[in-house]
Amino acid sequence: MTFAEFIAWALWPIAGLFAALLTTTRDPTLRRHLKTAAIGTSCVYFVLGFYWQSSIVGVMDYYLVGAMLCLAVSGYALLGLLNEKTPALYKLRLVVFLVLGVIGVWWSTSTLYSDYAEPRLVIEGQVDSVREMRSEYFVYIGHEAVKATKPVFERLKSKPYVRVEVGRGSNYIFNIEYLNR
């Protein structure tokens, strides 16, 4: 397990731990220190989020965090719309935020659903080319373009003959099997 995979796996247990500690702690001084630690940890994860393509777990965390943020934006907009004291022009902005939040939640969750609930696409063939474009890694296998995490991208640079399983939603390689041809 690489450090990037460990960080990606540890995101949700750490978030759950901070949530449980913050909801059960009654001492104001300890609560203030826990909030500071939670904000510091969030900042560390935000910086490490720039390396989300280092593991497939990081890619899935990207979609999960995106869904949660879009859900929070939608909830904020909905609460503002339900408030009777909100000015009309501000309500128009809130409607835009609500629509964008719902679209973001739909996009993130449908990607995750397609990756984990639907059968994966299996592609077999010679790796034709590998390209890095805009910090995304593309691999062409048997004339099919798929996305790869950075470690997978590095392993496929030698252009072996492979069979890969690709998620239908994100189009990322989940599993590689090297074949002799």
C-alpha cells in the first residue's frame, strides 16, 4: 500500500472520528482544540487532494467528497429558499445554487453507482499509447481510451499486452492482468 492509498483509505475513518468526538464532547476548551485539529486535518487533506489520482481509492474519495459538497450546497440553498425573509434577487441565486448542487450530486453518485454496481468493462489488447493531458493519465488499449491512476500509468508505459477491468462511470482502470502474447 502506498502512502497515497493510506491517506485515501484513512479519510473517512478520521472524518467519522472527528464527527463523533465533536458531537459528544461537552468541555468547551477540549471542543475548541478538537475543532482546531479537525480544521488542520481538513487542510492537510485539501492539499493532499491535489494528488487524488495517485490511487483508485483517491479517485473514489474525489467523487464522494464532491457529492457531499454538492449536497451541502443544495441544502444551504433549500434552507435559504424556505426562509420567508430572503430577498427575491437572492432567491434567484439560491435557485441556481440548488440546481447546480443537484446536478453535482447526480453526477458524482451516478459515477460511483456505475463503477461499483454495474459490471465492469473488460478490455484486452496491446497498450497502444500512454498520454498525460491536463494532469490526467490516458491509456489506449486496443483502440479504447481509458483513464489510469499515476502508478498504473507508469506501469503501462512499457506497452504490455493486458486485460483490464474499467469502471463504467469514471472510466478508470480498476484491475490489470498481464497476458503473454
